[in-house]
Amino acid sequence: MIKALIFDCDGVLVDTERDAHRVGFNLAFRQMGIDAEWDVDLYGRLLLVAGGKERMRAYFDEFGWPVGADSAEAKDELILALHKTKTQITSERVSSLPVRPGMLSMDARATDVVADWQARGVHAAIRPRILQTPYAGQPPALLRWIKQHEPEVYACIGAALLAKDYIKYRLTGAFTTDLSDISATGLLDLRRRDYAPELLEAYGIAEIAHALPPIIESTAPAGQVTAVKQIDQHIPPTSFVSIVGPSGCGKSTLLAVISGLQKATSGTVSVAGRPVSGRGGL
């Protein structure tokens, strides 16, 4: 299971460090008659040094400076000349590099469904409305696959939610999705900013309309989380009490309500018979 994706800030779309910057350094060395060659493993270690000029300086400090770079001024001039040459080479090279392999949906069971849509002209018919090309990992294709191969499951679907919308539902009870995420599913008529029965009909999943969540704006509150509930406790005077619980269970919220720093949405809090209200407690 993929837990995280970490992208270098330079090299998101193409492998620029390995195939452009490293190669640029090596070509600059050759052009200036310097006997140095950075292979992938060595360059990977040199990347621990931030900055191209600093990287070359660290390399020469470790493996020896070229002939003629005897003084601090000569070393500075060499580094500047190499970096200028390397930058020009790299700039020309980057534009010719192929895009690195992209990520596809992990779920390809509906590949035949999408191929059938393509063959029957469904893609061409709906593209002006969804402004994208359907693929096997999208909800419409997966729902169609379930309808074809697991009709008993399809008949029981009560809600069709994205993963984050299901988590939100479990946290807040709110059955919604937001405009930003739903726009990438192929379910939304982007010109109308809403679901369209014609799209569901084209996909062959018109029966699922009732299961699609209402759409809210991306900036709108999606729901409310109850941090603390059903607290009924009397603490006698002079008592020493500890509130213990796992992270996120509501300890800080409870203390904020008791101290008056946060207002409770329901119920009452009192100290020595006096209600806690407003910032600062009593």
C-alpha cells in the first residue's frame, strides 16, 4: 500500500536532477577540460549538498581541484565559469526530456467498460460536458462494472461517496461532496456545475442518481464535529482531578469550556454554583 508520495521540488514532471543537471555538470567538465564524471550513485550523494556551485566545491574539496585552481580567487572563478556553462547546457536539455511515468488508478477492473464506451461513441458525446476523458478508475466506470458483474451489490447501493466524503460523513453525519473534487469524477456537468441525468444515462447507471451526495461549494463548511458530548461530572471542592485520554479525544476542548474560553453548544458548566459564561470563566 502506498502511504505517501514525496516529490523533489525540482523534477516533478521529468527527472531533471538525474537526466539534466547531472549530465549538464559532466558536459561542462568536458568542455572545460576537467577530468571529472559524476555517475548516478555519486550524484545522489552530492545532492546532499544544496546548490550547484556548492556541490562542485564540495566535490573538488574531496577529490582534488583541477590544475590552476590554486588560490581562493581562482577557485571562485572556476566554479562560476563551470556553473554558467552547466546552466546553459541544462536549460537546453530539459526541454527535450520525456515526461516521467505518470500514476494511473490502481483499480483497472473497469477497463473493458471504458473501452466499450469509447467504441460506442460515449466518450465523444459526453466530453463537452465533463471536459475530460473517462478512465477505468473513475466512479462512473466502477459503478457500471459493479452493475454488470455484481448486480446484487449494485441494487443495495445507498450512497456513492468519495473516500474523503465517507470519512467526513462518519465524522459529522453530513452527506455531501464538494464542487472541486466531484468535478474530477466524470459525474459532473461542468458547465451546469451539477449532476446531469443525461450523463448517468450515457454511462448506463441512471439508477444511481439517488445515491449521489448533494454538492456544496469548496469553501463552504462541510459539517460539524462534536468534540465532547455526554459529560456529566461533579467535582467536589479541593479535589485534584486529572483528565486522561488519547490525543484528539476532547481533553483540551473540555478544559476550554470549563474555563470559559470556549462556549459549549449545549449543556451548562458551573463553578461553585455560578454558571461559567464568557471569556475568562465566571
